[in-house]
Amino acid sequence: MQFWIVQTLNGVAYGMLLFLLSIGLSLVLGMMQIANLAQGAFYLLASYVGYSVVQRTGSFSLALVAGTLTGLTIGLVTERVFMRRLRGRTHSQVLISVGIALIIADVVLIIWRGDPVTIRPPALLAESVDLWGVRFPAYRLFIIACGLLVAVTLNLVMGRTRLGAIVRASVDNQEMARAMGIDIERVFLLTFGFGSLLAGFAGVMGAPFLSVYPGLDWELLPLMLVVVVVGGIGSINGAIVGSLTLGLLDNYGRALFPNLSYFTLFVPMIVILAVRPGGLMPRR
Amino acid sequence: MPGLSLLGLLLIPAFLGSYPVFVLTSVLIFAIFAMSLDILIGYLGYTSFGHAAFFGVGAYAAVIGALRLGQSFWSSTLLALAAVVLVAVVFGAIALRTAGLPFIMITLALAQALWGLAHRWASVTGGDNGLAAAMRPEVPFVGHLESSHAYYYFVLAVFVAVVAALSLLVRSPFGLSWRGIRDSEIRMQMVGYHTWLHKYVAYITSAFFGGLAGILNASLTGFVSPDTLTIGNSATAILMVILGGPGTLVGAALGAGVIVVMRDIVSSVTERWTLVLGFTYVVTVMFIPGGLMGLFGRLMMRIDSAAPLRAGRPSAR
């Protein structure tokens, strides 16, 4: 019983990390029809930057800020320099995101040499906590809390604020949004930047949990894609359901069938696609 | 032009050493790989980000056949081709429920699922270490194709056969239906085509030849590892197609040649091949969307339209 509680909590924590990564991808895909395959690379870059900041300053909070800013910056640059020039050419945008992902991956190798590293959680959260009869790392609870906070905030912003209405309008119907006077280019820039900002945030949050190593970017990318496909493009709640499902599957899978565990992650995608090609909670 | 190229491919290796011939063989193998992908990208209009799956399945099945089941090159090849078709039948049924960007994402995820299998199921696949097996073909009247040159000519023969087959295929009514689907699937459906079936067959055909490339590569190198199944491999194949020019077949082969040679040269000088690959991607997408064949075509048009003026005579066009 204890084993299952730990596995479930681990799965939820992992799911929350996936959520942070996937929601940016999903929103950008839904609004701009850009499948940003560099999202994994953004995560990795921010992870390593966070690591360096911790090495220099010992401060986890500073690393978190640095990683988040790294994510934001790289996203803004990518959108402005590349995506904007390829507006409307979704095929080209996907391909160029692959090129950018490859470049970032190699730059990371050049700077940090390919050593797997990790960040230690801040002292405040380094302990384990007693929960339902098991000892569980407080840091992972922190990840779960952060993920929930982001999810709730996003839902509130999307549903209750003017900014949210603007974003939703831009997702639903670009032409009308433009006609209503909404500066679509700015909305695009901010949305893309927000997505990559979350990737950067996730990068530092996830480092104590997943470690940081070359190849992690490509390992996480398909999982994000599965979350988006399963959850429904552009759907926040779909992303939550999808990432939790995947997070739990990953942990149970590793525990029960380690040889096939990565493979079993894709089974729900296959099943969902067979039954509902639009995903669990399609926006339309 | 094709005759000249064939002549070149036949004669030049006679003057080259083992290693350059090895690279040239690799060029031909990846040309097959890229051309098979061009069917999907250039002709059907569906960009698959998981083509490495078939390359890898072909390679692994062939090596496992040779290594664990003691099969010859020929029977391993048949076994591997069957495995590839089986995977394509399953993957195609799943992936073709979508199109466009979801199709890209799902094909990527499916291939990655196989990578995970190869990576973790060490007892069958050798995990990260891969599997090694000497599996050169035994050709009647010729013997065992051990040397670089001998295997090169074998692959060249296969390459020519594949080019012929694919060229016929894309010009056939069935092949033309693919272009129809690419241009407007709705229109094709209204005219009465069962488009899903056409797409499915295109997908399986593309997979078949992709797997063939994987088998040939496993035989060339005597080795297979999860690297054959990576996103990098799929992405490289896509670059070969778009660099050369999608929808031309020749473009894909050309793109393969450029990338394989470039990779060989760059890798001998530096470790930064991924960086070069990334830059090539960005440059190709931003500045050469029609690929090298597209550039070539535009160059020819300019020459054609300029000639009459230079010759001082009105053009017949």
C-alpha cells in the first residue's frame, strides 16, 4: 500500500512537470498552429542555466528566476526572429523549430560538456514529510503545489480576465480578433513567450527531480506531444488530465514493467486516437 | 542526365579506396531512405516525423534474424521487410486518423515509443550497446560480398531498382492520386476516391522502402543501435527531402548525398555535426523552401528566358 502511495505521488509530481511543459505547447499550437518542437530544448537550456546559477550563488530562488527568464528570452527571440517571418507557413515553422532545437542542444553540449548534473532542492524543502503513512520528499510536493497553482491561475486568467478573453478570441478566430482591434502580433509574441517561460520555469523546477542531461529534451518532447494530442489542443483542463495520466502511467509502468515502460506511455495515445481523434477535451 | 549519373556511379568507385566507397554506399542507402520519405512528404503531402521507425525496425529485425535466428542475409531481409510492413500496418492505422500537425506529432511519438523499446528492452535489442552481426549477402555466381566495393555494387543495383520502382509508382494512376490528395483531399473524395485507402497504401509503401534502407545499412555497418530510431534520424531524413526538393524523388536522393557527405566531412573535423545540421535546417527552411531542385528549376527558367534575348532572336515560347 505504501509503495502505491509513493508511486502515485511521484506520478502526480511528474505529471505536474509535464503539465507546465505541455500547456505552453498546447496554447501555441491552438493559437498559432505552431508545433514548437523546440520546447524540450528550451527546458534543457533553462535547466542547465539554473544549475550554473546554483553553482555560482547557491541560491535556488535565483536559479528559478534565471531559468524562467532564460525560457522567456529564448521564446521571444525565436518568435520574433523566426516564427514571425514564417507567419502562416505552419509546415516551415515546425521544421525550423527542429533546427532551433538541434542548435540549442549542441550549444548546451558545448557550454556544459554533456555531464549529467542535478540541482539540490533548497534547504527549506530538502526534508521528507510524513504523508498518509509514508515519507515523501517535500520538494516533490512543492512541484505538485506549483503545478496546481499554475493550472488554477491559468483557468482564472483565461476565464475571468480581459487578457484571457483576448487570448481565447485569438485562438478561436484570428480574423475576427484582428477586426475587433486586437493586436494579434503582440498576442502571438506574448503567448509564445509565455509557453517558453513555463518551459524555463519547469526546467529549473524539474532539475532536482529528473536531473539534467543531454537527450532529456528529446525524451520529454514526445511525452508533451502525447499530452497535447490526448488532452486536446488548446485545452488547459485537457492538458491537466493528459499530463496526470501520463505521469501516473510512467511511474506505474517503471515500477511494474521496466523494460516496456517508455513504450507503455504511448498506449493511451493510441487508444484515445482510436476512439476520439480530437483528444479527450477538444476545444471545439 | 540520369544516364550520366548512373555511368558515374558505376565507374567512379573503381578509382576510389575502401572508405570513400563506404561513404558512397551510405549515400545510396540514405537516398533510398529519403526517397521513401518523399512519397509521404512530397507526393502525399503528409510530413512524417517518425520515418526512422521503419529504418530502425528493418535494421533490428534483420540483425536479430541473422544473429539470434541464424538466418542468412536473404531470409533475414524477408523477415525484416515483413516486420516493417507489420509495424506500418499498425502505425498507419493510428497515425492516419489525423493529418497535418497532429500527424507530425503522432508519428514522432510512435517512433519514439519504438526507440524507448529498443533502449530499454536490452535482452532483445542489446539496449544502448546495440547488436552486431556480420550479414553481408551471399550472391550466386559472385560469392560473399565482403569487400566495400562488392557491397557497393550490390547496393547500387538495389538503388537503381528502387528508383525505377518509385518513379513508375509516382507516375502511375495510384501515384497521381497521392498528389491529388496532397492538393485537395476533399476534392478527391468528392470525385469518388477512397482516400483513406490510398493514404494507407502510400504509408505502407513508404515504410517498406524505408525499412529496406535500414536493412541495407545494417548489412553495411554490421551493427544496429537505438540511434537508428532517434528523432534525429527522422529529422535528418526530412532535411534530406526538403533540402533536395520535396516531390521530385531526385531531390531526395540529392539531399541525401549532400547531407551524408557533409556529415562525413564535418564529423572528421569537429564534433559539432548537430550544430551544423541545425543551421542547415534553419537556412533551408528560411531561404530555400523549394530545395535544391527548386533552385535548379528556377535557374533553368532564367536561362531559358534569357537565351532568346542574348541570341537576339525572338523566343519560340
